[in-house]
Amino acid sequence: MERRRFLSILAASSAGCALPALANGGPLPTGPVRVVVGFPAGGGTDVLARIVANKLSALWGISVLVDNKVGAAGRIAATEVAKATPDGNTLLMGHINALGIAPGLYPKLPFNAESDFTAIALVGQTPQVLVSNDAQAAKTLAAVVDRCKKNPGKVSFGSAGAGSAQHLALAFFEKSAGISALHVPYKGAAPVMNDLIGGQVDYAFEGMTTTAPFIKSGKLKAIAQTGLKRAKSFPDVPTVAESGYPGFNASIWFGLVGPAKMPTAMVNRINSDVNKVLAMPDVIARLDEFGAEDGGGTPERFAAFMRTERNKWAQLIKEKGITPEV
């Protein structure tokens, strides 16, 4: 309810007299607008991008289309947008992988996450979930920590790949709890889920959009979620933060960015309209299905958020000596 109230107030102020020049008179892209997505159609990033794109298209009266440029965990899409003309016609549905984790993982990226993009709006944060199969006796966070301490380096955790958001959630958990686990990297989330259900690995941190169907069907057990507060879609699953590790946050996040040097008035206009979209009841309902919360706010809020995330993950990557898969 807190998020709904915040976004409703935000939308009302945008539509009223608080920002009349920006909400009603700010320049729009000439169109058609491409929202580039670095992941396949049907995935969480793609679905969120299409929700926002469809609503903006209706608001603006111009075509706003999603363009999937798949590969390298979103880095190919980010590179394309970083090099685009800053006229608002090419935007990116940014993702934690390319804009939060990659800068600390790859020393020679073809883009600079700090200076090559214009932050527009945070769309949402989705918690990851620590899940286990039925074969595991340790089905609370405290029990998992105890097991890992008694069996250092032997309790297996699958992830979607070395250096992935899922791997870093595990690394953050190891650091926070003072434990050592066995990391088993896979090429994507699907094989992790298959082997976890089959008992080849013991546990995994994985996004809520991926784990939700398996949790609801009883194939996997939800132990904890990695957001700072419980997602509305899983109110009975405790957070890692509330379970003895204050401040723990390893959410997967999404947000709209454009190339560097976009006109400020245009950025503010797009930001205002994205906030309107995020306050629409049908959009809130769709985002709730994915556990995507805490979106909205100013471009400055999103820029500061991404900077904090980059610093956090870069420090962890350095401390743990994490390197990407070749």
C-alpha cells in the first residue's frame, strides 16, 4: 500500500500544477521510439519493457516499440544504446547485469555505465528468492547457515552463471553470514531449476519471476527473499535482512535509460510520463505479478541508485575475486 500511495501522489502532482511545463509541455521524441531490451522476448525484462512501451505509445500518440538485442547478459543492447543519437528515439530497459554488475566484472566494457547513459526512471526492483528442493532438511535461513558452517564449501548453490546477479546474491550471502558454499554455475536459469528440482544441487538464489511457478506448484521451497522488505506476492516468505542480516539487498532491478546528453527537458517529460504509467492500477497489478516494486521517482533518484549498486557489486566482486566465465 505504501508504494501504491507514493505513486498515486506522484502521478497526481505530475498531472497537476507542480510541474506543468514538464508534464504538459516538455519535448517528446519524434518517434518511432525503440526501447532496446538485452534479453529474449517473454522474459521479465521484456515483459516490463512492453508494459511501459505500450502505455507510453498511448500517451504520446507515437509508436514505442520493443527491440530485443539478445546476448552477453544485456551488454550488447547497452552498447548499442550508449552509441545512439541522444534524441530520445533510442532508449534501453536497463538491467542490473549490464548497468550494475558488469562495470565491476569486466575491465574493458565497450561503454561507461556512469557517463554513457542518461538515467530516466527506475521501473522496479524484483527480489531474488533462496529456494531448495524437498530433499533438503535445512529449510529455514538459520538452518541453511548452520549447515554451511558445519560443511564449509560443500553445500551446493546453483546460479545462472559466474558473475550473474544470482551468483552475486550467493557471494553477498556468504560474506554476510560468514559461510563458504559450493557455487555451481550454469548457462541460464532454466537448467538451474531443472537440476535443483532433480536434486543435483541443494539450493539456489533466483529471480522471483523464475521461481514463482515452482514455489506455487510445490516443486520448490521458498526459504527467504533478498529485498529489503517482503514482496506483496510472497508475504509469508521472510527477507534475508529481517532474518539477522540487516541491510541485505540483492534485488534484480530494471529502469529506463537513454544515451548520454539527452535534453534535460525531454528526460523530465519522459520521467513524468513513466511515473504516470507506474501509477496506473492495471500496471501496478501487472508489476505485482512479477514482484516488481519501488519504481518511480526522479531521474536523479535512479542515477544515484545505479551508482550505489555499481559501487556495492564492484567491491564484492573484488573482495571475492569473482571473474566472469570465458
